[in-house]
Amino acid sequence: MAVIVDILSWIFLVAGGAFCVIGMIGLIRMPDVFARLHGASVTDTLGAGFIITGLVLQAGLTQVSAKLIIIMGLILLTSPVATHALAQAALHAGIRPKLAHDETGGHIAGAEAGAGEDESSNS
Amino acid sequence: MLYFASAVAVTYAFWLVLSGHFTPTLMIIGAVSSVAVVALASRMAVIDREGHPIYLLVRATWYWPWLIWQIIKSGLDVSRIILSPSLPISPTLINVKASQKTVVGVVTYANSITLTPGTVSVEVEDDEITVHAITRDGAMDLAGGDMDRKVTRFEGGAPA
């Protein structure tokens, strides 16, 4: 039984590590700020999620597991806020995303219609 | 008052989990400090329906597992895109409607979008969210409104 849990937890730990590396590769390969965020979010969610699941399996039904689950909850609540803040700050700084498709019709939520959208759409 | 009591209960449970001390003196000190913390927080007027949305706890039992499943699915999709040599991305910017009635609902929706790999909410205004998606398919999935309806049901409104 202990061996099965051990094997399972190592599968989770290795998978988590692999997703962290994949997220990092994504961070490097993607063309612009907004696309890079998508690479980073793989590390945030799957990487951290699998590693913490693996660690919970290692720790068993203890206080340590409860703390790990709280940490996971904290990551799940805070990382989208940080990602959103970063994306919004980039947009406000005037960085236009490199787009293959623009479905917004030049309108961004909260902005005046059509402000400064012309040069990057449909590139 | 109900929110005060439940905030104290949650804070105290949090303290117990983090400390792991079960001697009477320390448990009383913990109880006193959780009451003090919540008292300070309610002077800041953050202990209310919006700041302490405990009523969502029951519905979270089906929403969170569903969200985690979505995260795993789209996480695998994004990983496949990252690892494929041709990097088949088609970055798309799209506006989606948020049909939630409460602020907590819209924030939950925007955060769920960002949490799901492949889509990031870039800007939120009232009931409209501008989303950057890594593929056009991801954007179209979101525009289909499945997640929107789930979040609306999560916050307690009628499914749109």
C-alpha cells in the first residue's frame, strides 16, 4: 500500500516538474507579453497543482497536508489576480497584442470605442 | 452578525490548522486573536456578503471540481501547443458577456477565465470582459458561454 502511494505521488511530482518546464519553454517561445502569460499559467496551475498533490500524498493525513491544501487554495486565488494585473498593466502601457484574429471590433471593455487599435489588428 | 460569527469560525479553524497546538491556553489565545482579527476587519467593513462570501461554500463543492477539470484539459492543450515545433497559436482578442448579477460573480468569472490556461482576462468593465486567448478555438469555446452559465449558477442566479 505504502509503495503504491509512493509511486503515485512520484508520478504527480514528476508530472508537476514537467509542466513547470513546459511552462518555462512556453514563456520563452511565445511571441509577445500576452501570449507569454499563457505559457506561465501552465506553471501556475498544472505545475503547482501536480507538485502539491504529490506532496500531499507523501505527507498523508497530517497537518502538513492541510497546510499544503491551503497553499494550493492561495495560489488558485492569487495567481489569476496577478496575471490579470500584469495583462491589464501591459495593455494600459500601450502594448498592443499581436493578434491573428481580433473579435472585439476595436472595442476593449472599459475603453472608449476604437481608441488606437488600428495598426496591429489582422496582421 | 451571522457573517461576524462565521468569519470568526473560519479564522479560528485556519489558526488551528496552521498552529497545530491543542493545549487549552494556546487555544484560548487563538480564539481571542481570531475574534480580534475579525473585529478589526469588520471595522474596515469588509465582513459582509461581498467580502466574506461563505454562502458560496456549498455550491463550491461542484464548481471547483468542474473548474479544476477545465484547468487540466486546457492546460494539456496549451502544453501541446508549446511543445509542438510549429507553435500553432492564433492569438485572439474577444469580448465576452458576464451574465452574473453580483460583483463576486463577475470576479469569479474573470478569475476562472484567467486561471484556465490559454485564456487571460485583460480588462473587466461592468458586465463585459475582454479576453486574450492563445488560440481562436479557445476564444470561441469561451464565447459559447458554458463557463459563464456555470458561474451564474455558482453565484446563485438563474442559468441564463
